[in-house]
Amino acid sequence: AFETEQTKVSERIISRDDKVDEIYHHVFTILGDYIKVHPEMAVCLLKIMLIVRKLERIGDHNNNIIEEIVFFVEARVLKHFGKTEEQ
């Protein structure tokens, strides 16, 4: 997008972050419940939780990069695109 100055897909990509956040929270709930039943797996499951957290952060960084590119190319602010004031 930066090299070609095509930013049309940017809003679609940013809107997918909500799904990534939803999956992130869902995985934490599932793994937390699993640890209660299988405490012997706690170390492994905690490592999985850390990986999932890092992937969610990658998605957040991706959004920040897209917002910067759109601002640079179009002088348009996408910060918090699609968010309501209640969120």
C-alpha cells in the first residue's frame, strides 16, 4: 500500500482487528478453563497464552502501521476507525 499508494483495503483490514481481539479473549477463557481441569499442562498452556497474546499485539501493530500509511498517503486519520465512544 505504501509503495503503490493504494489504501482501499485499509479499513477492511483494520475492521478485522475486532475479530482478532475476540479470538484472543476467547482463547484465554478456554485455556484458563483447561488449566483448571489439567493443571499438569499449565506450563505448556501458559506458553500458548503468551503466543496468542503476541499474535494479538502483532495485529495491533499492523493497524498502527496501516493508520500511518493512510495518513501519509491520503492525509486521512483512521485512528480508532469503527469504534464508538462507548468502546
